[in-house]
Amino acid sequence: MILFLCLFSWTAAAFEPAINIVTYHPLGFRVDETEQGQRVRRLLEKIQQLGVKVLILNMRGHMITGKGSEINSVIPESLRPEEEFHIRALAAYAKQLGMDVAFRPILLVVGPKGEFPYTEKGTTWWHGNIEPKDPVSWFNNYFKFHERYMTLAASVGAKWYSVGAEMHSMTSGLGSRKPKWRFGFPDKWVTFIKAAKERLHPSGVAVTYGANFTDQFVLENAKRTWGGELEQWRHDITFKPKNSKETLHQNNMRELWQSLDFLGLDFYRSLGKKTSKYPEAFEDLANHLTVQTRGFAQQIQKSVEQIAQVTGVSKEVGLQEVGYRSVEKCFVSPYHYEGGNEPINYMHQAASWEALLRASTEFGFYGVGIWQVLVDEDTDLLENRGFSPLGKAPVTEVFRRHFIVQ
């Protein structure tokens, strides 16, 4: 085992288009002859026609309250063998279409009665700001949630496995922005990732984590640097410690960086202001937005280079989650989820993606994970405001032009 882990290495090939798929049904990831299975097959075939190479499967777990340690899969225990059977079949079907699968189990915070979103005493809890009172129990339960999916990912030969996404308070901590939760638990993540590699590396599955890159700030000498979790990592790995606690935290953060096979990012940055006016033609709007996406890509590049310089370890970077809804000015606050009554605008969605993909290839990101296709609905057949590109000609044209080698 030790010999294999030493030999394992992650090297990205050509630019790798990926798409996140989601289900809210326990057995929704299926490709059999049921109505759901036929729908999923149709959607996967349309995804493949975009030039996508990797299907990112998002499985859900629930953390009970923002300070608790209880973590449960949304899949009842009695249905788990059947879920695994259907995921294996889906992975095999994807292979037939020329696509790999990746596993990205995600954690949602719910209330004691399943309330979501869960607000308590004025705080809306989500996986980026959780504060478990018993971190040791939390990590033990979090690993139990993941372990079954790690075994499944290894058995189907997944491309990669994400051990978490956007869990800012638990990785680096929230820094000077919230002194009471200044430090996270990078040392526990290192232990977690080591155990994940023991289960995944023998099957050639890379291990990653998806850090947030969003419109949140990091305080540095009373100045704000925008970029969320990625910038907190960069700060904590590169700053000059003032005491032994900061030194220990920095060493642990550097070890966390070194432990990943590659770095994933969840990219949600505003490309403009809601009150601004924008060009009406596609090419003009795409050019306008590209100025912003190039700036953000350059910021990512500089931050990663700074980390690599002090750690001596470079990492491939891929955008595991990026999404733009099919609405007017979707490029403003793209992290706003489904809902609202904004006018439908496929051209704005297409221009946002054009700008994002230009910057991603120019700055050498290994791939982009589109958010998202909900496989429970016929969103490819109906006009909608959602994130999915399927059935939306302006958007699918952009993807095919970038993803399919002519």
C-alpha cells in the first residue's frame, strides 16, 4: 500500500469538461427501464452531446443543526444496497457514452425536524459556517458518511473523489472575519484525506477538495481581500505567524495543501452590478464579461503560485462547480439559487459561460464542472430559469464550441 501511494500521481490531461448531476430521490441515479431511468439516460445522452467528459455525482448528507455532530446520508439504510447497484449501472452507462464519473458527496445543514434552510437565533447555517461543538465526533461521523461512497467510487473506477466542498469554517477557519472561529481543523482533514487515499488510490482515484472562491472577504492587516476560502487558505499558508498557535495552524494548512492530488474550486464571483447596463449583442456582452473572468482567473493563478512558492508543491486547479441561471443578469450574484421571477434570458447565460470558458482555458485550469442538471425533471424539454444548459440552444452552442475538438 505504501509503495502504491508513493507511485500515485495526478496529472491532468487536456481540458476536461464536466457537469454536476443531482437527484432528490433516494434511487434517482438510475438508468433502468423505469420512467426515471429512461429520463436519466436521455439526459446523459444530451450531456454527452455537449462534449462533456466527466459526470460529477452529487450525493447528499444532512448535518443536524450548525453546531451538532450528527451526520446522516439522505438514503435510508434499507435502500443503500439498491442505490449502490443503480450508481454502478449509471457509471457503466456513462462509460458506454465515453464519459467518466466523479464522486462529490455534499453536506447540507438542516434543523432538528429537517428544516432547510435552517436558521437559529438569527444565524442561517450552511456547510461553510458550521461550528460543531464536538469536532472529533463530527469528523468521525463525516467519515462514516463518506466511507461507503469511497468504496463505491473505487469499485467503479471513478476519475476523482471530493472529500468536501465549501467547508470554509472547518478547513482554514474564518480568520479575522470571525475571531471566535479563527482556526479550522486542517490537521483533521489531513488525517481524513490519508484514510481516503488508502481506499481510493489503489483503484487510481484521485482525491480532491473543493474550496470556495466567492464574493466573501479575508481580512489582511485590516484590508479586505475578496475570494472566500481560497484566499483564506492563501493567507494562512503564506503569512508570517505571530505566535506558536499560528505557526502550528500554518504548518497544518501547508500539510493540507500538500495532501491533495489537485485543488478544486467552487467559482461564484459576480461579473457585474445589478444596476449597470450591459451590451445587448452576445459577442459584445461576452467580451465585456471576459474582462472580469480573466481578472478572477489571474487572481486564482497568483494565489496558487504564492502557495506553491512557500510549500514547494504545485497543484493542478480545476473549477468543480460553476453555475449561471437562465435569467437576465445571471452573471450578477450567480450564487443565488433557484427561485425568483427574473426574466428568462438564455443569451445572458450563454455569454456568462463564454466568458468563463475563455478565461479557464487561457489560464490553464484543467477543467470546469457545470452546475447542474437535476435528473428528476424534464428540464431539457421545458423553458425554465434553472442552471441546466440542456434544451437551451445559445448555451449548448457555447459548450459544444469549447468542448468538442473539431
